[in-house]
Amino acid sequence: MPRPKFAPERRLRVFENRVQRRIFGTKRDEVIGEWRKLHNEELNVLCSLPNIFRVTTSRGIRWAGHVASMGGRRSVYRVLVEKPEGKRPIGRPKLRREVNVMMDLQEVECGLMV
């Protein structure tokens, strides 16, 4: 089941650019002499941060590896692996964290040791 690639990544980039524009403010154009917003490329030059989507993905994978090493008796491990009980709400079923981690690993083309 392929995950929509652009929706969450784009939302994170839009939010990050909005925060950076708020931090760095506007810039006075030297040719025209008017104030204008910074372009995305200018924001990237001013603040050379890593891609926020890759950072969150790698942290999620690292968290899953930490939880997987805990063992089956820990409650966090059960939340990661087990299926929830009871009736599901109407609509599209929510993805479990385990499925999200597997899709993240496939995106970074990491070989799975099963």
C-alpha cells in the first residue's frame, strides 16, 4: 500500500518555510528599493538545516528499533506491534505505527532482516 508521498512532506516544508520567514523577516530589494518576502532558496541559504521530513523519518525508525529491542512484555512494544481490539470507527482504517515504519524503511531502501 503506497503512502501518499507529497502530502505530509509538503505540509512539513510549508510549515518550516513559514517559521523561517517569521524568524528572518523581510528583505529590502536593492534594485527596486521595496520590501519583499524571502524566496525559498534564500531561506535555505540563510538557514542550512537538513530536510525536516528526513529527520522525522529517521527518528521514527530509530525509535522503532529501540522499542523492538525492548521485548514483548513492555507496553510500548505491544503498542508498536499488536493490533488494537474492539470495533473500528467508520471510514478509512488508520495505519499502525509498525506499517509506517516498514514504509519508511522501504523508502530509504533499507534491507529488512526478518
